[in-house]
Amino acid sequence: MPCKNNISAASPSKAVRELSPYIPGLSITEIRDKYNLQNVIKMASNENPLGVSPLARDAIEQNAAFAFRYPQSGNPSLVKAIAKKHGVNPAQVVVGNGSDELIDLLIRVFASEKDSNLVCFEPCFSIYPIQAKINGTKLKRIPLNADFSFDFEKLLETVDKNTSLIFITTPDNPSGYCPPADSVRDFLERLHKKALGALVVIDEAYMDFTDEANLSLLNKTPLPKNAVFSRTFSKSYGLAGVRLGYLILPEDLADWLWRTRLPFSVNILAEQAGIAALEDVLFYTETLRTVKEGRKFLQGELKKLGCQVYPSHANFLMFRPPEGALSAAELHEKLLQAGIIIRKLTSYNLPGYLRVSVGNESENRQFIKAMKKILTSPAQ
Ligand SMILES: *Cc1c(COP(=O)(O)O)cnc(C)c1O
């Protein structure tokens, strides 16, 4: 039937019409053009401060000639390398086009029945609620404690028989808080005892950067049966641009995800770069050292400037500008004018807060220098 008045017959679902899309960090090109700047540094998206692992880069270059081939179905060599790293069976690993794809896949596979609900904290990484909404999954949200720690008691009370998935982020984004592994284990056990079938997704995108060892249950056996661990190559492995993430979960559950995932979502270059990055121990070690030292430096300097800085186990710091000084939005804008991109947290509903990713030594110094200049300028 022809359409009247040029109105297309296709229209998006109610969920899509009501969607507030994901707001990414600003890009270098965008800010360079807008403010007519020569040099812009980006400390907004928690990327690796050292760039790409040299071994991963070689692998990408060497495999460019194979770009005409489809990847091998199921990316078996990458899956095997990941399984080996974590001492698990390859059947417990699912790889995806960034953890973002896997988060969406988990929701599509396990939480899209009509009555299903998904539980997450407020605020949290915005991909969880956005993908839940797109998939028509009901959301239940629990406020974080005032110090950004997790209220597991409240979480347990909120979960009901229709809860399919619970998302927790350890260390958390944007605060950097990381709960003790024992409290996560205790929560999983109590959930199991209450005979609630919900699956807990433990997003460990930043786990490599923690100050204390053993904050991850993934390093302890046996692995819990009601948990999925999510990891990414975007942060500690420096591969955000090639898109690669993975899940570790019970085999029977992994099988459902493999059946549903688009066949070739992890491309040949990502696959080979991932394998090489896992072998690049030097780059990985250097990354952790740079992040831990940089985090300590930034933490100290921001405090000296009178900012309220939250303790962080990740490769970023959340902070508030000094009392009575500029607002977070004003400070963010002044930093942009100085060629430094950090993250406003308005999309997390935290308009008074800012998040800065740990950069390399030079970037960290430039950021602090700009902050000093802005905060001590008589104009404000
Ligand atoms: C950065 C980040 C990820 C990683 O996403 P990718 O899609 O793998 O790049 C996952 N979870 C959280 C909380 C993050 O901040």
C-alpha cells in the first residue's frame, strides 16, 4: 500500500522513541576545530595512556592482507588464549565486539521475556540501562550509598523472581570504588540461597588497575555458578578502537550466547590483535605502572588544589571542584578552552562531578598545570 503524505511505513518502537542515547566523551578533532587549537589532549574515555601494545600493532599490520577473509567461526584461537589466561575451559568464554556488544547480548538472551527485569545501581555505566530499554526490559535501580559504595542489602531486597540480570561494576565507573571480593561472594551466595535465579553480571573492565590484589572473584576457584565476568581489551590492553571484549560464564549459558551472537562480530584484526596483546607482558606491565603512578600523582595534586577526590581503583578519578570555586560545568569548559578534554558526568546525573582519565606523565602534568591556572585566576 502506498504511504500517505510521504510518511514512511516504518516507525521505531516506543522504546526507541523514548530513548536517551549514550553520550560518549568528546573527540580530539571536535575540540581542536571548535576552539581552533593546535594541541588537544583527551583524558575523557579511560583509554590506555601508552597507546597500542607494539605486539598488537604488529599483528594488525601483518594481518591486514587477510582482511578479505571471514574470521574463523567462533574465533577459536583467541578464545583459547583467553581461557588459558584465566585457567578456565574455552567453552566458558564468549568474545564480542567490545563488552558493549556482550552486555546487549546478555540482555537479549536472558532478559527479554515480557516480565523480566534487570537490576542495576543508580548511577551506573549507562550502556546497561540504555540496552535494557531498547530490549524492552524493565529496570529496577538502587541508589549507590552517599560515598558511592554498594548497598548489597538493598540490592538483595530489590531482586525478585522476575529478575533475570543484575549488573555490578567492579571497580565502578564513574567513581572508581571497588567492593571487597568477599562481599561480592557473600551477595552471590545469599542470592542463590533465596532460590532466586538471577544471573549477576560482574563488569570488570577496570579490574587490572586495582591497588590491592585479589579483588576479583575470577581469580578464585571455584567460580560462582550465578555470575558472569565481563572483561575488555579496551583499557589495560590499549585496543578500544578495534573493539574486543569477552565474558567468562558457565558453559551452558555461554552456549546460548554463541547461538545468538552475530557470526563474525569479532573481526580478524581484533582477533589477532587480542592474541598478541595477551602476549605483550611488557606493555601490560608498563601500562599498570603508568596508571598506578599517574593516579597517585593526580590524586595528590587535585587534593592540593582543594578538589574533593574519590579513592579510585581504576584508570580514572572522580572529583568535585573546590567549594566556592567554579562549577563542574564551568571548569570543564575552561579546560576545553585550554585543550584538555575530561568527562562531565551530567549523563550519570552527577552534574557537580567530573571524571579525569589517568594520562601519561606529560598529559597528567599538563592537566594539573591547566587546573592550577584556571583555579587561581583572579577572573573567577
Ligand atoms: C569502558 C567500559 C567497558 C568497555 O567497553 P568496550 O565495549 O569493551 O569498549 C565496559 N564496562 C564499563 C563499565 C566501562 O567503563
